[in-house]
Amino acid sequence: MIPAFNRMNHVVVRRLALAAGAALCMACGTKEAPTGLQPSGPTARIRFVNLINDPARIPVNAILETLPFGVNLGYAGSTPSSLPAPSTANYSAILAGDRTLVLKKTADTTVTVASFTLTVAADEDRTVYAIGGTGGGAVTSFSTKDDNATAIPAGQVRVRVVNMSPAAGAIDAFVTAPNADLSTATPVASGLASQSASVYVNIPPLSAYQFRAVPAGTPAANRSTSVIVSVTPTDTPTAPPLSAGTGRTFVVADKATGGSPLIAFVLTDR
């Protein structure tokens, strides 16, 4: 016979577990990670990105509401997209409200690297970043609300930029064809401070592209010689294409141990 306390815990875990292809289409065109369980109330969706600047504490295992969410996540690793096929997805559904995310050191799971309480609203998509940790410092979190519900105009790509680099300061960011002249380019984000996200903008699809950032306010004529971070799909073979109807987030971050040289990578929103 199962004790009443254990039965109650079993029910709680089932109700808080990540969804398997939740019936709600909160953000059509995106994917959700299957887990075999569904929340029994209003749901949100969540994604996690590891930006902990302390090699001694990473990689990490992510545990969301007591259930495994990601394993062996190195610097700039994200989940659920890193889960083995066929479980790969952009986000995982979870019961709305106050949720918990615990990070354990992969090499020694008795070590808790960080523990966060996350508040997610019904029908909301959120990306949660673990940040800090340089020199053994505290690991904290930063989250963004991701708009995957608004329709993308036909023949366009929706992009935004998230600046997670303390070393970069405020930036102007550009998405162009490779090696395009930045002096005549229109930024997709301007004056974007550290730990902030730009608004979404729609741009034409690009079969090949280059993301570049310069210090905010750099004169147009000086942009090409002032680039502080650049990335192309050639640099990062896993970078997704900028195809019509898709949504992408470009992330700027410090190097793995903190500071420069900066890195940039691309997340698939939809």
C-alpha cells in the first residue's frame, strides 16, 4: 500500500510535470518537448540557457519541478532543444505560476549550483538564463518573455537580440548578408543594454547571414572597424537558417570564463 504522503507527492509531480505536446496551441509553429505527462491546469512554456561563467561548476544538469530537463549542459547550452531526438523541441510546457528550476553539477550531482523560483503566466513563453558565477561568484537568473503567438508577415523573418554580456555594455546590432557594408545597414537593435532584450523586428529571409554588434552609438562610418562580436552559420554550424516564417533570437554573451572576447549564438523561437 502506498503511504498517503507518497501518493500526494505523486499527484503533485504529475500535475507539475512538463507537457507532452500540450493540447493548447499557444504559439503555433513552435515545438514542445514530449514527456508523457500533461499539466492539469493553465500552461506556459519554458526554455533554459546556461551562461554560467565558472568552468569549475559546469556543465550542469537542469531539473524543472523535480523532473530532468537537461543533462550535461555546457556554456551556451540550452534545453529542451538539446534533448536527444525525437524529444528535441524549442520549449517545454509547464503549469503556470511559480515554478522551480534547480541546477546540479553534472560531474557531482550532490552539488547544487543554483536554484531559482520562476513565475510564468498562462499562455506565456519564457527563456530563462543562468548567469554570473565568475571567480566562484553567485549564479543568478534573467528571463525574457518570448512572443511566439503574433503572426509573422508573409515572406519575413522575425528576429530580436538579447544582450547578456556585461563586458559588451550597450550595443547596436545588425543582421545582414555576410560582409555587407555596416555603414549603410539598419540595426535590428539600438542602444541595447546588458541584461535586456530588444523588440522584435521583421526582416527579409537570408540564405546566408552575419550577425554583428558594435558599441552603442558608433558612427556609421566606423561600424565595420568597431565590431565586438560576429557570428555566421559557418562559424556555428548549428545556427538555424533565417527562413521565411521563422523566429530567431540572437544572444550576445561574455566568453565562458567572463569578459572578452565575446560570443554570439542563435536560438530558434519558432
